[in-house]
Amino acid sequence: MTTPTSAGPPADADATGSALLLPGPDAAASGTTVPLGARGSGQFADIRRRFVRNRLAMVGLAIVTVLIVLAIIGPYVTPYNAFEQNLANTLQPPSADHWFGTDVLGRDLFSGIIYGCRLAILVGLLTVAFSLLIGLSLGAVAGFKGGAWDAVIARFIDIFLAFPPLVGAIVIVRAVGGGVTPVIVALVALGWMTTARLTRGQVLALREAEYVEAARSIGADNRRIVMRHVLPNAIAPVLVYAFTNIGVVIVAMASLSYLGIGVPPDVPEWGRLISQATPFLRVEGKSHLWLAPALAIAITTLGFAFVADGMRDSLDPKLRGGN
Amino acid sequence: MARFIARRLVQAVLVILAATFLIFLATFALGDPFASSGEKAVPPDIAEANREKFGLDKPLPVQYLLYVGNMLRGDFGIDFDQHRPVSQLLEAAVPNTVRLAIVAIIIDVLIGVIAGVIAAVKRYSFWDVLVTVIATLAIGIPVFVIGVVLVANVSGWGPFPSVPRSFTVQVPWYQEVLLPAFTLAIIDAAFIARLMRGSMLEVLRADYIRTARAKGLSERRVIGKHAMRNSMIPVVTYVGVSLGVLFGGAIITETIFQYNGVGYLLSRAIVNSNAPIIIAVVVFSVVAYVLISMIVDILYAFLDPRIRLG
């Protein structure tokens, strides 16, 4: 039963990944043909098999797939407008009309959660995509060029890493202004450093590889060497990190909105919904107010964490602690 | 060693200067707090007097230098709202945050190390699976979800003070600190358990462990002394980073539990756009974070000579 579901979704996940990245997994496969020719595509089959066999990873994949589908079709299936307030019908418990009840403004909480899902997925994917772009570029330049480039980029990484993440995001969002875009800007500004470091390390190690020398000897320029030979081989751990980061970004946005920063107050964002439920935390019969968004966030981050763990374990079974 | 420390110190100072300048720029871009808006009309002469009083009429670089100079003397200005010296607010909040950080770290190292060691030693047993599953769940669930669940179900019960706080009841600090510390500790403990399990499994395969067993040491001694000591390095690094973040204030957790540390101070300042407090707390967080990572690095180099030579 698992095979048909599993064959589709991983391909989807790869497609979203490769759309954001220059070389993508196909290039990675062709890039590995020189040193690992004997294993070639078999290596990817192995990775996929290990992933499919990992039950937790498959659960995560199912969750992530559902979330992405909900994010896409959300507004067409929600029973109510997520923004529509009905002050005559506030704080209703869950019922047939309102599956998750209504919130303090009389909005349908189920529709709000679905809208929040759309927002979370959108911000998560965009932020991670932009962070990848910046991190990969700077990391590749630092690792490949070395010298002054490396030193300058390393200092920038140090400066940005000096901000405790949430504190840094607060400063940036407040400087850029309210709304969803400033949240993305802030999370990207604080999200690229680890990608850059990882890429730098990988590129540094691969720079001296024989196939890079071979490519240079047949006259390939730096650009081609980095794009076609170095990055595709360096990218696997970077992609795993990026995937881990989607959950982190979603939590970061929710944390910011919980504090009242970024996403406007009338948007049914998950963190915002929880902060609006705070006065009712200890009120009998109102637990749906915080339970629904809290569960939504927990399930989402767990889903992404399971998939990321599965990716890491199947890419490198040694990391699991060996057999 | 001296050269390593000196290099690390210079680096820390440069990073702090750059970061404080970024914070300063970002806050300056917030706009003029004495400008007239739709809600309030500010007479121009009063606005001018206030700008002069708070030093906002000077050019940006001068403001930054003045600010750094004042900070070095422990003067963080007065807040926009009630004109209290920000340094006093910080002085009141910092000890609470430090207490919270230390209690949280003690809880999470204890739980994390014990759970990790058991999981590694009894690999694939029921306990290993339990630790791994709980750790994965705990890492996946955001801290404020845990906090909110605890406030809704546990606060106000037994030794735990109720949230929202009543101003009439004074609660001793160790009762106050319990729930937020536990909330913070859950996720860190999960990370530590994972790190500990991984590095312990690695170490248990090492030759010196086989030697220790071969010469007839008790299993307790092999695990407790030889294996544990050598698998603590990643845990020490993690605790260092975590301590840095916690000393800078656990904004979300402190806010959820209305715990009077620097994090809660910051979140309240954000709500009413109180820039002097925001800048002071952010600078404090960054400095605490950078200094503690520096100290951890130096300690680390002390323990492991490969690092200071590399």
C-alpha cells in the first residue's frame, strides 16, 4: 500500500526543491557519475528505498503532502471566509456549523486554521528558498575563491550569527515594517548563515577533487565547474538542512505573531490565534481557541521534522549511529 | 593559548560593535517618536524639546557614538513611556533571567544526559525507542505550544503560581521559575539526549572501551567514566550555545508565564514601541550571547588542543 503513495510525493518534494535551486537532483545524479560511476542512479534508488522503509518519515511525508494540498486548495474549500467577523456569534464551542468553533471575533476557527496553513506553508517555502539561494551562492564563493572573499563572508556570517535568532528577527521586522513580507525578509536575513557555512565546507572539500581537476584540464571555466561539478555534489546535506529549516521558519513566524510582530492583527495566523486565545487559557469550555492552532503548529512542525530526519538518515545511514 | 584568547576576544568585540550598529540603524529607521500622527498632535516646540532631550536631533553617527559611550558607562537612557532609567529595569530583570537559564540548563542536562546514556547503552530496547520517540516529538513541538498547554493545565496548581499573575500574592523565586524552566528544558533535553545517544554509540565502539572491558573494569565504570566523559563534547558545545541564548532572555517562554526577566521586558516594550528598552535588551542579548559563546570556545580550546592549533 505504501508504494503508490510514496512514489508520487517524493517526486513532488524533489520538484519543489529543484525549482528553487539551480542544479537540482537530476544534475546531482549526473554529477556523481564520474567518481561514483559504478553506483550512479543506484545510489538514489538506495536512498529512496531507505526513506520509504522509514515509517516515521512516511508519516511525515503524508502530513506534509496534506498540508501542501490544503495550502493550495484552502480558500476554495473553507466553509466560511476566514476573515469575516460575526460579533453576534463569538466564542462558540465546536459544532456541526463551525467544526472548530468560533473565535473571540466570531470568525470560523476551522477556516482560520486552513488560512493559517496557507500562510505558514507559503512563508516557510519562500523563506527557505531565498535562504538557500543566498547561502549557496555565498558559501560557494567563499569555499571556491577562498582568500579575501572567504574572510569577508566569514565575518558577515559571524555578525549575523551573533543575533539570538528571535531577537534579530524582531529588530529587522520592526525596521522593515509590518506585514508578511518583512517577516520573510527578517527570517531570510537570519536564515542563510548555516547554509552558507555548510556549502563552504562542502565546496572546500570538493574543490580539490580529481573530477574538478579533470574538468579544468578540458578547459571548463570556474562558473561551469562550480555549477556543474562542485555544487551538485555538495548539495545533499545542504538540502536536508533546508528541509529541517522549513519547520523552524514556521515556528519563528508564529512566535513573532504571538508577540504581536509582523503579520497584521486581523490575519488568522496560528501564532496570532494562540495569542488571542491567551485570556481564555484557563477558562472552562474555551480550550478549542488555543487547542486548534496549537495542534496545527505542532502537527506541521512534526511533519517537516519527520521528513527531514528521514532524509538525513536515508542519505547517510551512518549518521544514525551505524549498524 | 594566549594568542587564541586574544584573537577570539578581538573577534567578539568586532562582532558586538557591528551588531549593535545594525540594531541602532534598525531602531532609528522606526521613525520619529515625537512626530504628530492621526492619534496625537504634538506641538512643534514640545516635539523639538523632546528630540533635544533624547538626543534625537543629532546626526546618526554621533547618536551611535553617544549611545555606545553611554552603554559602556552602564547608562541605557530613560524609557519613552514612564521615564524610568532603562538600566534599573535591566538590573531588576537580569537576575531573574539568569536564574531561569541556570535552572533550565540543570534540568535539561540531567534529563538529557541520563536519557541519552540509557538509550545508547540499551540500544534498540524499549527504553531506547521511548527516548528516541519522545525526543523527536519534543524537538518538533514549538516551545510556545508546550508553554500554552502548561499554562492551561498546570499553572495555579500545587506549587505552580497561576498565570496571569496576581499582584497581591508574592511567590518565592523557586516556585516562579519551575514551569518556565521546565518548558525551556523539554526541548533542550531532547536535543541533548539525541546528541548524547549518538556520540555515546560512537564512543562505545572505540578501542579504548574494549580495552577497559578487557582489563576487567566493571560495566558501571566503563560507561560512567570512560564512555561518558568522552561522549560529552558535543553536549558541552550545545549547552554553551543554549546558555548564550537563555541568558539573552527566553522571550516567548517568559512572556507566556509572565516571568519578569529580560525577555518579558522586551515583549512588553515591543507592544508599546518603547525603543530605549528594546535597544537595551537587544544589545544585552547580543552581548550575552557573543560573550558566552566566546567563553565556551575558549574552554573548549582548553579541553581539546586540536582546536586552538587549528
